[in-house]
Amino acid sequence: MKKDGTGIQITGMDGDAALYARVVAQMQRHIDRLQLRPVSGRAAFTDENGPKGGRGTRCALTVTVPYRPSLHVERIATDRRRAFDEAMEALEREIARYRERDRDDKRHPKKYFAAKRAEAVEAPPPVRRRRRVS
């Protein structure tokens, strides 16, 4: 397992420096878009069917976000790079969904605030009566 200073752990990569650099760069770019700290990422590569070949390389990407459930995606392809690219596309969609949900939650007021506002709207304003001066 390799872990660099960016908070990204990578397992299952044996000597593929180009893919390693690609994984770190893309994972870091998407983690930075979340604008939360501390966030960590994990990429795990496994060969599901051993030396037989074929479609059996699994890439699992996990992004751990504080106080929220982790974002996790997995994809299987014929080689590690293709599996990573497919998993990264899925992770991009998950992060976009996460950011949209987070933005929508900020737009809605909390229930106590909304209840107080609704109560103020429903109650008619007090009627002022003029006194007659004779």
C-alpha cells in the first residue's frame, strides 16, 4: 500500500508509475473540489480472476468525507487503466450529486426557522383602533 502526502492510499499497483501518477492527480483534483477537510481517498486494484485474463480487474475508489457517509464506486474492466477510468467517471457523478445535495440543503432553512416564519405569515397583523377624541 502506497500513501503519499496528499491523503490518497493506493493498493494493488505493482510498478506502474504512469498509472500511479494519473490516479493520484485525478483523485486529488476531485477531492479538492469537495472543499472539505479532512478528506481522504483510497484506490484499490484487484485481479478478480488471476492469470486467466479477460474482464477481471476491479478498481474500487473510496472518498471519505467528515461527518458524512463515504463515497464509494467500483468498476471491473480488462485492465487497470480502463477500470480506473470507468470508476473515475462514476466517482465524478457521485461527487456532483453530493455537491448538488449539499447545495440544496443549504438553501432550505431549518425547520424551527421555517416554522417561525410560517407562523408570522399566518397570524394577521394586530388591528389598531383610533380613539375618538370628543
